[in-house]
Amino acid sequence: MGDVREKDGQLSGASLGVPFRWLWGAYASSLAGTWLAFDSFPLIAVLVLHVGPAQVSLLAAAGLAVGAVVAVPLGPWVEFRRKRPVMVAMDLVRCGALLSIPAAYALGALSFGQLVVVAIIVAAADITFTAASGAYLKGLLPPSQLLVANGRFESTMWTASVLGPPLGGAAIALLGPVTTVVANAVSFLLSAAGIRAIGGQPEARPDGKRQVRVRAGDLVGGWRFILADPVLRPLFLNTVLVSGLIMATAPLVAVLMLGRFGFAPWQYALAFAVPCVGGLVGSRLSRPLVARYGQRGIMLTFGTLRVCWPVGMVFLHGGTTGLVLVMVVQFGLITSMGVFNPVYATYRLQHTPADRVARTLSAWSVSSKLTVAALTALWGLLAALTTPLTAVGAAGVLILATPLLLPRT
């Protein structure tokens, strides 16, 4: 598709076709809004509603957990539907849910409960969109082009993560705490328009039928496939636990930096934005590294490297040196993730049959979000019983064991 050339068995073409460019543009739009609104819910909870660490952790955990449960039947449902209309619908759902927050804020009616409900809706829509978009991408491009596509998605994500948080912090300082939520809602609207603009031939239903009833067995079909596969199973367990342990500490780090150590919101955003340059570098390196060392070698090496950094957060403190510490730890973590993520995402797509992609990706996302939710709640309790810094250090130590779950064959 498009101007695609092969060099030494690896794709080197600059174009993956017009439909992919529209898909990529929609992805970039939604990512720009998401990263502009980086940690907007915890920031609103802390700065507007004046809640404590336990409620911030509850907000993160409840939104993910309930949203994931709501999304469980949606994975099989997506499998038997055309993917583009599902993607557009999920973008519009996220847009509408997010717009309810600035509306309530303007009326003086914003509550912690509303933040939780919106977080649930957005989490469920995220999972459903991810399942549909992964299946759509697998059908759009041949297997040889998937690593290039995933590398571009990864580069776009890290570019947005470099620029978004500082701009979002500035927007909050100048225009108020819900400004970035409005921008995020608009980004989903633009994403829906981009996906709608792909056009071309209408997608065929996966089974050629007009109506497909989701059976009870389909609800666990994704998990059944993952757990029966000798390579996907350890990769699944590894990625779910790593993301869970990293994200469980995010609310605690926010409370420590914005509260105990007195960092300004723009400093907090800067500390996580600048290191994302490493993710951009890593995503650019992933394809040549795979060409030289192979998928398995890169997943094993960088899957191990990415978990060596979080333990450094136990030394978090205030002042300039504390800010530099966060940046160094995040740079090492994110650079390793920038290499690992597109390689593992490509392998997962290549290894999953076309008629199981949506269910597999949905099960993967649901499991990841439920694990993040459970560990976030558990770490919030641990922080209450000890200290937030102790809980952050405990997660950094435990994550060092996760490379044992990486596939060796």
C-alpha cells in the first residue's frame, strides 16, 4: 500500500497509504488532548475539591475498575461489528462525558462523584476503542507493515507527552483547572471526524452476517486464547503487572510532589514531560533494533531494562535536585518503554488470528485496567498505613521481579 519498499527484509517505505494517514491523524489528535489534560482529574480533585491521598487513589482505582467491568461484554460485541463506526461512537462518548465536567464546574455543581462517573465512562470507552482500532489496523495493513505503524503510533504518543503536560500546566495556570478537560473533549471530536473521513469501501462484517448475538462463552474468549498461548501468556502477565505497579504509584507521586514537597503544577508537568523525549528516541530505534537482534531479544532486553528505574523514586525529595531525580528516573523508564512497546504490540497483533483480535485486545486492556485499579487501591491503603514515599519504594522493589515473566522462547 502506497510507496512501500523492502530493504534487508525490513519495511523502509515512507507511506502506509491514505487510510492509515487518516487513522494516524485521528490518533495524534486524541493523544494531543489526552496529554494536554495529563492527570487533570487528580489535579481537579486536589486543587478544586481539596481531597486527600486516599480519595485521589480511589478516583483512579474506581474509574479503571468499574470502567473495565463495564467494557467486558463490549470486546466480543466489537469483534462482530464494523470497527470504524465503533471507534467513532467511542470518541463521541468520551467527548460528551468530558464536557460534563466544565459544565458542572461553571454551574458550581462539580463533585467528586461526578469525576468518578466520568472516569468510569471514559475508561470503558478507551478499552472498547482500543479493541476496535487494533482489529482495524490488523485488517488495514499486511503483517510486514505493522511494526512501522506501531512505531509511528509510539513516536506520536511520546511527542504528545513531551509537549502536552507543560502546555496543559500553563493553560491551567492561565485559564483555570478545567481548561484542559475541554481541550481533551474537543480532541476526541476531531478524532471521530478523522476516522469518519477514512472513507473507502465499507467494512465487511467479520462473519458476513447482519446480526450476531454475543454468547456467554465469547465474554471470556479473549482470556481463554491468551492463557492457552505459551508465548502470549507470560507476555500478558508481565505487561499487566508492570503497568499496574507503575500506575499504582502515580497518584501518590502527585500527592507527594504537589503537596509534601511543594512543587508547582507546571513543575510537576515538566518533570514527566521532558523525559518523554526518551520515548520518542526509543520508538525510532525499535525497528532497526528488531532488524538486528530479533523480536524476542528486544522484548527480553528492554522488557528488563524498563523495570530497573522506578525504584529510584524512593529518593524523591523537594527542590531542584528532586525535580532532576524524577526526570532521570522517568527518562530511563520511558526510553526503554519506547523500544519495548511497539515491538510487543506488533508481536501481539501478528500472533493473534484476525477473528480474535478485538476480544484479545479487550481482555488485555480490561485485565490491565483492573490490575491498575486493584494495585492503586492497595497502594493507597499502604500509603495510609505507612507513608506515600514508603509505598512508592515498595512498588519499585516488587517490579524488579517482573522480568521473570517475560517469554524466553
